[in-house]
Amino acid sequence: MDKVQLIAIFASIVLQATPLIIAVCGEILTERSGVVNLSLDGSMLMSAMVAFVVGLKTQNIWLGFAAGAAVGAFFALIVAFGSIKLGQSQVAVGFVLALLGDDLSAFLGQNYTRIRGVSVSHQAIPILKDIPVIGPIFFDQDIVVYFAMVLIVVTWWWLNRTQPGLRLRGSGERPTAAFARGVDVNRVRYAYTLIGGALVGLAGAAYSLNVKLGWSDGHIRGMGWIALAIVIFGGWSPIRGAFGALLFGATKALATVLQRAFPEVSVVAFNSIPWLLMIFVLLAVGSDYTERFINAMPRSWQRPLRRVLRVSPPMALGTTFHEG
């Protein structure tokens, strides 16, 4: 494998990881406010289908993305309303919506399978694309990839360097204390659940309009659950979450390479590698054995290892807040 092929593989990994990065950033905003949205898999499937159909009918790719974002926001609104207004379990509502979105996307999209539609055009960034190695990987892509890169930075900055981000984190960590300081906790949760849902919808649209062009039943089934797993792996941090998405994309690329190298081995074995890796990572970041492993390391290693391998969710994640 020469240098050109290797760069092409890395560029493909970045492209494949882009929708996951967008979905992960959206879910991080939602969960940092205290709401867990488990509808991602169904929401992304519905968004992918609707975005493709709208783009096909209007021949306008941006209307397709807008439709996908609207679907994602609608699913998220149901989760928020069910939790905040009705006091229902966020987990139960989200899980039912995930199943509903899967079946509904297959039913409503059955007449649009394997049809050629609109797609995002390639837009390399002048000068930056000519930077050795880095340029072809990150700057010889399209606008959706560039949006995901900017989204990582903006999400991190918003969470950690702004007053609205502080109110957001307060609503997810200590809602009672945030409310005592004048924060309308439930309004914050509504707002960021909708924003996060819209980003999840954009992620679904990014698959059918950019990464896996077109639509078919179960087109991206499972990607929503992967996004949720990456949020946990990333410790509710957009930067670590982006790394997790790229890691998942790398394992998918590795599976493809291994499949070509060993054609006699069942394709199922190689396709299961990314899923097995995510299960291993989730067990690692939440296991007592991980803490024992960290304690066995030299003292100078323990703090950085603990920051990488140990994660904790927002303290009020999944809870309902009642004012007064």
C-alpha cells in the first residue's frame, strides 16, 4: 500500500465519521442539559429517508438537509415533552421512538429505494488542500465535513467558555442549584433537546445525501446506537466524541481492508469488528477492573490514564426537574 492509497483511506475515514460526529455533538448538548434521547437510531433513519425524498422531489439538497433537521427536532421534542411536561421515562419514550422511526422509515420510504437522487458536491479548500498529508485528508472534502469540524470546536467552546454553556451544564449537573440562580431549567432542557435533535437529523441527512447516497430499508440501522455509545466513550466531550467517531470509522476501513486481504473469511466476521470494539470500549470506561489497572500503573501515569479511561455522566441525566 503506497502513500497515495493510505491518504485516500484516511480521507475516507474522515468522510465516514462526519455524520457520527454531528450526531454525537447533538446528543452531547442534549445530555449535558439532563435529557437522554434514546430515539437516535429511529430518528436518524427517518431523517435520512425524509431528507433523501425531499431532496429528490425538489432537486434542492439544502431543503433535504432542512427536512432532516426538522424530523430530528420533532423526535427530540416528543422526548422532551414526554419527560418535562408529562413526567414519563425518557428512556422508555426514546426507545419506543427508535423502534417507531425504524419501521416508519421502511414503510414510508419503500417507493424510493435504490433511486439516484441529489448529493453534496465536492468542494476542496484552496491552498489548505495542498498541505502535505493533512490537506488531502481534511481539506479536500465537502461542506458537510467542514461543518462537522467547525461544530466540534463550537460545541466545545459553547460548553466550556460561555455563560449559556455554564447554564446548560448546570441544568444537567445540579438543576436545583441552577434554578436557585435564576436559570429556567426546563426551558434550557427544551431548547438543547431540540437543538441536539436537529443536529441528529442533519446527521441522518448527511448519510443519505453525502456518505451512503440514496435510501433503502435499514439504510443506516445501528448508527444511532453507535452515536450513543460514542457519547459515553467520549465522556460527554465533543473533542473526545469526535475521536471516538474517527476510531469507529477507522475500524470500518480496517474491516474493508481485511475483507479484501482474506476473501475466504466470511464478511460477517469483519463487519462485526467495529461493534465488538465499541462494546469493549464501553466496558473498559465503566469497569472496576479499569480502576485496578490504573492503580497498578506508575503514579505519574495514573492521572492522565484516569482522565482517558474513566468517565461519568451528568449528575442529573435522565431525571425530571420540578420547579418549586
